Amino acid sequence: MRGTLKIIPALLAISLSQPVLAADTRSSTIPPETVDITYEMLSRDNSKVSAVAGELRLGSDGGALEYSPPLDTQPGDFTIIEGFDPTGPSDLAEVGQGSVAYDWMGAYIDNQLQDHVVGYAYVINGDGVPKQWNADGYAKTPEDGDLQMSVYTRSFIASVTKQITSVATVKLLHQAGLTIETPIADYLPSGWKLGKNVNGIKFKHLLTHSTGWGQLWDNLDKAEREAWSNGWDGLEYVISLTASPGSAYSYKNANTALLRILIPQVWVAMGGAPYAEVTAGNHDLMYLAYVQGNIFEPIGIYSVGCWMQPNYQEALAYSFDHVETGGIAHEIDLGKGCGGHAGLRLSAVELAKYLAYLRYSDEIISLSQLGLINSEELGWGDATDGKYTKSGAWFSSYEVDINTNEGGLYLDLPLKLNTQYKYRKASRACVALLPYGVEASLVINSEYEGGGEDYSTCGILRDAFDFAAN
């Protein structure tokens, strides 16, 4: 329990008896069966709220790609590369037009991160199969419960959520007979006042951050910025402002946060949604229900939410330079912006499994739909040189009591994104589809040593691939 919100027991209360992964489970695949799944929780006034997701096929059937998560390694099991000499890598795997030394790719990541962050974990796939993996450091320090980081430890993946939301959007639009060129206006909540040019916004503009809202934000005054948020009311305000669909790329969370509302709206219009109307009180629950039932459940990933769950290993967020200040459990409540632009909590194994199915199976989307996502750069943060990556980063924005002569610090983010703070806690993540059939995931539960200036989570995966590719 956190504050007055209770989650029963995690995200899922299941109407039939169904196993839930324990913390030490080494497989994320549950035998196929058809069940009715109910998402159930107590609201802040302790009244019960539930949404039935309907019949969902769990696990994978005989024709699906089988992804067996790797066995855990002990902290510190990695290869030291003296001088990073790129000649003579071992265990080259011939894939496509080139080859990749998976052990060298992993060793590069380890040498970049070991002893420079509180905890990290990664998994590298080759042709959809785990080839190299490691975890090091703490998910929770001894003072916070003493949990070693594992490839199975769930972390706050921040904006990597956007990539998953983009895939869910493309899938739902196809199911509904729509396309990314469909205008969003008909799927906005009734009663919302539309600003100038909002009628011209298409789903594609949200997915590519080309609504003009990024540029608009730069010119808003303090009161206007305070009215803007990624929750229901804040997004209603955003919609009332002037848009410039087709503008140059300008990253803004509101673009994909709005999809947290539009996905349920399209689902209701299509039929089969758990509610007949999308509201401020149920929209993020409906978003989670759609993503769980259509993205994660078909590939054997369960109970994905925006808060820590007792049946899973979970990482806290730390400051590496001031780890003595303790970790924090970054979570997003329902009604506070869970999903769409950020919020999901997943492990390195779960992210790598997701990438494997995304690339090699039609359990999530078809090959042509993935081609659309890649060619239009929907949900990717960087798509150059045949490398498709999406990073996520979250930083604390609360008073840090450190009991030193310097006193506490107030971290005012995101309005001071260019300011470096000594004591900020952080969670970082990256997913990558790389050439030669390589996929990689990386999660980190602190800022990099020294504040991480010029530090890039996805940059590490890209550089590791370049280092190991031949």
C-alpha cells in the first residue's frame, strides 16, 4: 500500500486460479489456457473498481516463437577487455550479412557500467534467442533490503514505454480498420474543446512528435505550463491549444500520453472494451488492459503495471554518487499518468523477450506492421544506420534530505532539464533492434557516476554493437 491507494494484489486479480511468477522464477511462460482476467483495485475512496479484459489467450501455442529466458549470472561475472582491442573476438555468430561477437558486446557494456552505476542488467539476443546477459550491483542496497540486481529484476523503464505504446497503437488501428493517417479528432473525449488546427492532427503526428506542441511549449508562460500536464485534465488543456500538425520533430511527452486516452477510445468504438465510456477515472486502467491483453499476454509476460508488485523482484532508483541517501520506489498511480508516455516497469529479460517476438513472430504485430513502425520511425528515439533504439530516463523531483552541511536540494524537473543535480535518483532503460539479427535491452537503476554528463543508455548499446560487429 502506498498512500491511500491499494492495489490488489499487484495489478491482476484473476477470476480463475492462475500461477503468478514468483521472485525466483526462471521462466516467464505459463502453459496456454483461456481465462477471464479482471483488473481490480481499490480507488482512493476505497470503492472497488474493476475492468474485465475479456477472454485472452495466455502463453504461446505450438506455432509461436519459444523464448527461454537465460539463467541468472552472479554479480561480477563478466570479461575484462584490456584496451578494448577489437581484433580477435571469440564466439562469432554468423548472422545475416555480418557477424557479432556477443561476448565482446556484453563485455563492452560491463566495462562501461560496472562500478559506475548502482545496478544494471542487460540481455542480448541473436535471431530472437538469448546469447549474452549479465547483471551487476544492487537492485536494493543492504540498507534498503539487500537485493542483487538480476536480469529478472523489474525497473522503471520511463520513456521506453513510448515504444510499447506505439506498437500497441499500430496494432489497434489495424484491428479497427484505421491507419496512422486517421485524424484523432473523432476519438477525443466528448466535450473537449479543440484548439486551432487540432482537427488536422493524425495518429502519425502523435507517434512522430510532429504536432507542433513541442515548439508551442517553448513559448508558454508559467501559468500555461502549470495547466499543461500528462494527466487527463492537463491533456484536455493541451488539446485546447493551437497545434501545427506536420511540424518538424519536437519531442513532447503529451504526444504519446494522449495515446493513453485514444487507445481506449478506439477500443470502445471498435467494440469489446471493458467499459462503454472512457473517463478520467478508467482510461489508464483501460490502456493497461489493452496493452496487457494484446502485447504482453500473448507472449507470456504478465502483471505489467506502473507500480512495484510483491510477486516480482523490483529495483529502487538511486543516486550513484550519494547512494547513502537511499533509494526510492518510483511508481505512478492510476489517474496520475500511468502508461502512454511513461510508467511501465519491466525487466531486462522481459524487454528482450518483447523485442524477440516483435521482430520474429506475429504474436504481437505482423512483419508489415513492424516495417511501418521502423520506416516511419514510430516510437523510436533514434533510427540511423539500421539501428532502432528507444531510451528512457527518469529523475527524482523531490526534496532530498542528506543531512550534510550543504543541506537538502529541491530538484525542479522537467523545467530544469539542463541542470545537473548531485543527489538526484534515476532510472534508465533502452531497447534496441540492431543489424545482423541482434536485439538488446538494458536497465539501470541510478544515474551514472559523476552525474552522467554526455552519458547515453542507448549510446552504450549502439557502441557495444559497433565494437563487437565484424
